[in-house]
Amino acid sequence: MTSIAELLTNAPFSQMLVLNQSADLSRKVDSADISETPDITHFIKPHSLLITTGMAFKDDPAGFCQMIEDLNRVPIAGICVKLGRFIDSLEPSILATADKLGFPLIQIPNSWTLGVTCHHLLSYLWNVENQQLLSALKIQHEYSQMLVKDTPISTILTHLSRTIRQTVFLTDPFFEIIDTSLPRGTKTGEMEETLAAIKSSDKLKDSPAAAIPSSLYIQAPHPFTAWFFPVWAASAHPHLLIVLEKEKIPYPFSYLVIEQTAAAIAFSLYKNQKLKELHRRIREDVLRRLTHNASNIDTAVFLGQGSDLGLIASDYYQFLVLGIDDLMEEQHSARFDLYSLVYDWLERHTEILGKTALFFSSHKSEKILVLLQSPVENLENAIAFISEQMTTYLAVSISCAAGNPVNSLQSVAFSRIEAEEVYHQCRREGKKAFFRTYFSQDVAELLRFVPQDHARHFCTCVLKSLAYPQQETQVILRQTLQTYLDCQGDIAETARALYIHRNTVKYRIARLNEILDTPLSNPDFSLQLRLALLLSES
């Protein structure tokens, strides 16, 4: 909309005279109306200019003052009054009321009729509106062409910058600069000052999306205003399009121009996100082949195939499982949005986990798999920093489980299995925001993975009737066997452990040799006995 000040600078409206000293000429005008009725307040549209002779208030200055107060609440732009026909001049009380409200009172030239005045005003306003619509259509066509031609975001920003003659740049939800309107995406000190002011501002601290579009006045050697507008790329966490306004932005700047730019950028961001998603699926396939066929891969061939993804020859590989806590409880769209934001942020900040770290998505889950190809100094602190960033900007926490490091690609699968195992164990225990490293299990824990029917058969073949004893004498012999093996075949030590005479131990050992049909002194058989005892206990 056009302001009164802009209106009065154009012919023929420069002949009109502002009657009150404190008139707010920045008020916007989008229409004009003629009326001589005292109840016009109920019928006039907001932001209109009322054209009148004041006939209804010829001898009622108090009524004129009341009308000004009522119209100011609508609010309208002001009153254009023709003096000399019914009212020769406005009373001081009328001018004082208008000044108190900043309400413009404007005198129409005596040579103009009310109809001519209205015609001039409406013609001008409609012409301005028509120019704005034509400009909007032109801008829309330009952006449509950009989208068809797959124009980069940097070019879209440059186009907006040239249109409004101001520097603009784009940030992600973490307030990190993605691109700028300057050549080669150059970042300036003013951009950094703006981001620092935004981060410390209460406007954006709690709910960024609720506070925008808005502005901040930046105190600097050369002060300026930073306007920021949301860019919704199918996300609950918007990017920000920021305009650095150092001087009045010229026509045809309007919200429509910014909205067109934001829409074009949102489309580009969405398209880029889908391409990234496809790239992640390709990486998932590499991960599957790396961890499911590890023993059969040719290291040299696989390194060649994976070099484009950043896979290198190393004597250090370690898998991490990063989980976004409570992600699976979110709605599908929000879940995908959060996952993508965290994944993209990690890829941009690879140096936190080492420059050679590789990231892999885990389809339809909250997990991001990380392959470290070099040791990370103080890994737990690095994970804590990542979790802190996610909590600050996305209000989510991060959990991490680490497998043991291995020294070859053929062993990478074991590191992933370990990381996955400890991760899911912590999840079953209801833990969040955890950091856990896999600890090697004892033999008994490993034997849990032997199928039960195979285990029973093995135990029965090795321990015979002592595998699952039914009689008291069998229980005693089994206990003696276990103690004898624990004491490394030392009869005296076994007797002391069982609180019996050594001759009793000798008798029981002889009996065990008969039942088991193999001497206990046989090393291979001794190992089988230990395994069978562990398996049969579980």
C-alpha cells in the first residue's frame, strides 16, 4: 500500500495541504470514499481517505473531534476536507485532537470538487496497485523459470538481492549460513553479527517459528535492521531468509517478493533433500555389503568401489550407533524431518568425529550409523557436544553406542554387531542420552547363542548321565567334576575346596573316568567338559 507521504509527493496531490503539525504521514492508503454523514464510521473501510466538506459538523466542533477519534479506531488513513463551503477553517480543538492521535487532516484545493478529488485518488491508487500486480506477475514468472531451469539457491538469493538492492543470506535451523547473495557465497561480519543477535534474542530462543517474520535492529559501527523470513521446506523447523536492510528498500519490495523467493528456495531445498535421501539409500547398500559379506569381500576391490563414499585403507575401523531419542514416537513427517536435519548436520560437521568418518542412514529407524576410520580423541565428549547442539536447536537428545575397534575391513561387521547389541540393550532398559561402549563377553554369554537342541545333544554326548542329573550321586559327581576342573586337576586343592578327604576325591575321579569313558587328563576332552558344564547349566 501507498503511504500518505508518498501520495503527496506526486502530482496533482502536491497541491494538497496538511493542516495539523503532528500528522502521521506514514499511514497507508488503499482506497478513498466521499461522505457527509456523521455515522460514516460504521461504513468506511480501513486504510481509506475520507473526502468531505464537514457539512454535518458546521457548528459542532466537538462532534468533529469525536468523529476523528472514532475513525482513528477503524483505522482510516485520514480526512481530506474542503474548506470554504460550509467550514471556513478548522477549530484549534479539532487540530489538537488530530495531533494527539497523529491523525492526518488534509485540505483539498478550492478548485477541486469532491468527485474530482475522489477520482484522482482512486485512479492513482488503482494504478499503483496495477503496477504492483504486474511486478508480482513478472517476479513470479522469473522464479518459475528459475525452478524449471533448476537454478541454484545462490542464484535465487542473488536475484532477490538485485531486486531489493540489499544483501541477503540463508541459514538452516541451526542458524548456520547455507548460502549468500554475495559472489562465491562470501560471508561478512554483518552476517555473523546478525546471527549472534538472533541467537541471543528472546524472540527466537523458545520458538523460532512463532516469531517470524520479524526484525532485529543490529547495533554496529554502521547500524542496520535485519529482517528474517521463514522458509518452510516441508519441515517443522524452518530455514531463515535474512535481509540486511541498510537503507530504505525500494519499490517493488513487498512481502510478495519475499514470499516468492522463500517458495522458490523451499522447493529447491525439498528437491535437494530428496536427492540426499536417494544418496543415503545408495550408501545403505554399501554398508549392507560391507557388514553382511565381510569374510568374502576382496579388500582392494571394495576400497575401489567405496572410494567415492570416502572409504579408505586403514588399520582402525570402529562402528558407532547414534540414536535420536523418542524419534519413533513422532508423527511420520516430523520424524523424517528431524532425522534429516540431524543427519545433514553431522555430515556438515564431520570433523567432530574425524574428517574420515562416514555416515550411513538406517531405513525406518531412529539410528544413524557412523564408521570411524581413525581414532577420535575423547569420543564421549564429542558425542556430548553433538547431543548438546541437537537439544539446543531441535529439542531432541542423542544416544550413542560404540563397538570395539578392529584393524581390517573383514572385521568391520563385528564392530557393528557389538555397537547394535549394546545400543538395543540400553534401549530395552529405557535409557536415553546415553554413551556406552561394548565390553567383550565371557564364554557363558557367548554360549547363549548356541541353539538349544544342539546344546542338549552336545552336553549329553560329553557328560552322559551327568549332563542333567536326576539322582543325588550324579549331582555330587558333577559338582566334583566342576571343582576338579576349576582347580586345574589338583586333587589336594579339590579336596580342600569340597571339604573332603583326598582319597574320596581320587575315588570320585576314578568313577568319573568310568562314566565319561575318557580320561579327565585329556586336554581336548577337558575343554569339552568345561563347555558342556556351562551349556547344561544355562
